[in-house]
Amino acid sequence: MKEAELQRSVIEMARLFGWRIAHFRTAQSKKGHWITPVGADGKGFPDLCLVRERIVFIELKVNYRGLSYEQEVWRDKIKAAGGEWHLLTDKGWENGKAEEILQHPHTSVRSVTLGDDAL
């Protein structure tokens, strides 16, 4: 399985479960290199950002050999801010991890309801 196939499969499943999805596509530079054009601190940003009743960031990897330094920084910052970050590999896809992530809300994610007096 190639990463593009994993990505398409995850996006298709996410849509079936009602998620709104953002993905930033790669482009080929004039020199023939594949890059994802991003600005500011975007290098290493997770492959998918999904929103439904919660926000989920997913880093996709095929033949997983580790995260880049920038990907580790994004993972750590997202988690420190209370966000939900997942690494999904081709093996994880095969054993149902994607469905586990996307089908049900995680109970570890807190929701806060403010009363009218808090507005």
C-alpha cells in the first residue's frame, strides 16, 4: 500500500462517518522535487485534519520508520493543547485503527458547556 492509497481510504471512511476533512496536497517544484507548499510553521503539520464533534489530527505513514523532528513538534504541541493526534500506519489501517478513531467519539476528549451568564 502506498501512502496516497492509505490517505484516500481514510478520507473515504471519514466522509462516511460525517467528518469534515482538510488535507494539503503536494506539488512538484520546477526542480522536480515534491513539496507541500506551506508557510510559517507548517512544515511537519499532520496529513489530515478532521472535524466533527471534535477535532482530530492524523499523521499517515506506510512502512513506518519514525516521525521527522517537525512532525514530533506538531504532535507534542497538539497534545499539549488538549488536541487529539494519531499516527495511522498501513498496519493500523489493516487492523481497524482508522475505524476506531473515526467511528466513535473518544471519551477522553472533554466538552465544556457554558451557561448563559458566562457569555
